[in-house]
Amino acid sequence: CFFFFSLETEKIPVMRGQWFIDGTWQPLEEEESNLIEQEHLNRFKGQQLQESFDMEMSKPVDGKEAIHSLKLSRNHVDWHSVDEVYLYSDATTSKIARTVTQKLGFSKASSSGTRLHRGYVEEATLEDKPPQTSHIVFVVHGIGQKMDQGRIIKNTAMMRDTARKVEEKYFSNLATHVEFLPVEWRSKLTLDGDTVDSITPDKVRGLRDMLNSSAMDIMYYTSPLYRDELVKGLQQELNRLYSLFCSRNPEFEEKGGKVSIVSHSLGCVITYDIMTGWNPVRLYEQLLQKEEEEEEEHWMSYEEQRLLEELYITKQRLREIEERLHELKASTISKPPVLKFKVENFFCMGSPLAVFLALRGIRPGTSGSQDHILPRTICNRLLNIFHPTDPVAYRLEPLILKHYSNISPVQIHWYNTANPLPYEHMKPSFLNPTKEPTSAPDTESASAAPSPTTSPVMVRRHYGESITNIGKASILGAASIGKGLGGMLFSRFGRSSATPQTMETGKDGPEGDEKKATTVGTPPLPHSSSGFLEPAVELEHRIDFELREGLVESRYWSAVTSHTAYWSSLDIALFLLTFMYKQDQEETDKSNLDTI
């Protein structure tokens, strides 16, 4: 008997099934099953049963009269023999259907009866055990959990079910499996208590309560008063669940089990801040230091200069003392890591993380490494998954290399695609490929078409985009409320250096405008005649992955539903398992080569 691992707060009883439905082998409800079992023992105890389940047992009973019956609250049960038991519904529609079919010559059992079996179809053996868990995935929810507590558990169950279907179809030959565990962090937080509810007007109360239970989480996170409570709430819940899982699965760490995180919506931002340790207080300190440097450049009297010098020396002395004290504490007390585990993969679904980073002053660099936004020492791989019409989702790749804003995200394969091209072999392709001159030969224009073996270029259709843009504007507005120090910093450090360059280029007239287009704007992209990016400026690993739109999908409707449609997607389940099993297989092959 194996224990049942559950992340529910309440205790769940584990019971042995007695009566099962033919075909699906789902157990009956406990109350009905106990009544049927008691009646069966009273009537048939000591009689001989068939030794094995054969094909004849699945055939309906024709021409046999019921030798015993039992009336239940909404159903009744007929026994035609000791091992031929049928359940019938007593609903009015079922009675009418039974009467009609019996008059047409069909038996009662074949027309509306459900065959029941006592005991399961297969006997358990010593070899029956769940596959070894080599990878656990923590599923982190976003906003709206207060409105529907327990929803993340249902969503994780849907993701787990779809992953099981994918495992059975594509990874059935592996002896290990991936386990998905929900992380419900919102319900344990106190925050402002009921203050916001008490100031909410009574008119359209239902709509206001819905906004208070969902969008208000963004306001809480951008608040300097409640942000730490949200971060610590998720951090503590992740560590608690990991410790609980390891205590019940002691071999997980011994055999090198891995941990990944799947975050949705605002959960991506909070998880990112936990892993990187981002703190707005550091930005505030940098802002004060910058203001002090600017004050020194202004003209001042001799007395002001003398006082400022004394203040500067005092602050320098204070910083030295603080650094020595910090070093002393660090040498005596080892600070525990923020998370008790190393994150192998960080999957973001419908994530506004990119717009939060942009408002914090993150700007594209010249290196194609993921380290620009998330160091590999913290997380091995960052993957950003989104639906093309999700109004909350933003791209991350243009924050690393700016010209990737004109390169299409990688298209996620459909679940039933035969022999899909591996993602690492897909070449970057332009959203709007450069058109060849009209005088170019036909052979050149034909070679400029994208290869069918690569990620296809997305054609930009404009119907429905207004709805998506409205959603993006709302997220930008909410995030800008909390950008605060990040925006102030960027205005200090970024704009001050960019303004003179813009003014100088504006003095040169038309020629200056041409130079501005090539220097200040997007740099010219090196590309080949095939319309693909040259390898020298590619990202080290692709980060943005986009779901394919359905052939008959309406963008007006999907703009409303796409943000919550990730959980049951077979395409996403295959995508997640592909990356996690691929890494496990690569490490296994490497260890085998090292052994040889």
C-alpha cells in the first residue's frame, strides 16, 4: 500500500473500492457501494464466483429474470446471478426509455442497465508501483486566487492529466515520470485585512468584489507596504512543499532529482524576484547616490562646500563600517539560500514579466546570453510561453537583443505533429522578411521564401488586435503604478545620456535623420538571402515560444479566453515534457559515456 501525497489543507481519506462500473472501472460512491455490498453478502454469501474475468462477462444478460433487487435513493440494483449485477437509474426519463425499448424487444439490462463488478479486474502484484519521480514541477498561480480558492489545484490537476496522456503516447518507454504540484500562496496572506472591502462602494458590488479579488493583487505587489508579504508567502510555500515532498520521497535528492517551476501571470514576476533577489530598496539607494553627485556639480558657497565635504567623509566612513560589519556577519553566520533547491527550468505562461523588467530600467544589450535578465547560475533555462492573442503576455527576447522584436517567436508544435523538427534546430525567421528588389531574378526571389522545415513566419492580421491592445494597456497602467523607483532611475541614467545624442542628430537636417535611423533606432540586421538571421547575432537559446492559433479560431474570442487556456493544452504539456525529458536523457547519455 502506497501513501497518498496531497497538497490539500484538509485530510483526505484513502479507501478501498468494492463495486466498480463495467468498462471504465470507476468505483461507485461510498454510500451506495456499502449498501450494495451489505445486501450482496446477506443474499449470496458462500456461493461460487467465476474464477476469472472473461469476455462473456461483458455481454448483457438477455432473457434472465432478476432473482434479487435493492432499492436505493436514486437507483435500483438487480441481481440476475451471483456475479451478474446491474444498476438502473430511477429518473423519469430513464423509466420512459426503458419502457419504450422493452416494448421494442430489447431486454432491460441491454437497454439501460450498467453492469457492476465486485472487485477490480486485475489483481495487484509486488511489481505494481508508481514510476520513480525524477522531476517535480511547482505550478504557481497568478492573480484571482482569492476569488476562487483551490482553482490552482484544479488547474494543476488538468495539467497533470494532459501530461499523463502525453507521457503515455511519447514517453512510455521511460521508467521515470514528471510530477506536477500546485503552489497555493495567496490564501494564507493577511495583507490589509478587510480595509479595501470596507471602502468599496455598494453599487455594482459584484463587479467591484471581483476586481478586489483579482486585479488588486497587482496593486498589492506594487505597494512597498505589502510587496514583501507576497514574496515571502510564495517563497515559504515553495520551500515547505519541497521539504514535504523530500521527506516522503527520500530517494529524490539522493538520485539527483530536478525541480522546475511553471508560473502563470503575476506569479512569473514574483517567482523571478525570489530567484534573483530583486529589491526596490537598492534602486532607492542608487537614486540617492545619483542625486548627491548631481548636487556636487551645482555652484555653491565655500561654507556649503565645506559642510558637504564633511558629510561626504562621514558617509564614506559609515559605509566602511557597514561593509566591515556585513563581512563579519557573513563570515560567522552562513545565510541560507532563498530557495532550498536549484531551479532547472523556469516556464512562464501568459507572463507580464517583460514589462515589469522594462519599467525597472532593463534595456537590451549586445550579448545573446540569458544572463542579461536571469543568470544561468540561478536557473538553467528560461522559457516564455504565450498565446498570440493573450493581452497579458509580453516577449522577453527583445530585452536581450533589440532586433529580436522583428524576429518571430518559436512556434510550439501541435500535439499530433508527426516527426516535428527539434526546437534547437529551428532557425530564427523575420516577422516581416526583407523584400527583394523587383529586378532580382526569379530564382533569387524563390530562395527568399522561408524553408518549410523552420518555424513559419506569422502573418500579422489586424482584426481583433484592438482588444488585445486594450488588455496590454491595462497591464501597463497597473505596472506603471509600481514602477516608481525603477522609472525614476531610468529617467536619471537612461534619458540623460540619450537626449544630447538625439538633439545633435536633429541639427543635421535630412542627412542627420538618416543617420539617426541607423544609429539610434534598430541597427541594421545582418541577414542572408533566405530571410534568416545570421548565426553571429543569434541568442544562445531561444526564450519566446508561441502557441499556434487554430484554423477557425476567432481572435476576438481568444483575446478573452487565451490567458486562462494554458492548463489543459496538450501542446503545452508536450512542450514542457519535451524539455524536461530531453535534459534527463542528455545527462544519462553523458554519464554513460563517462563510464565507458
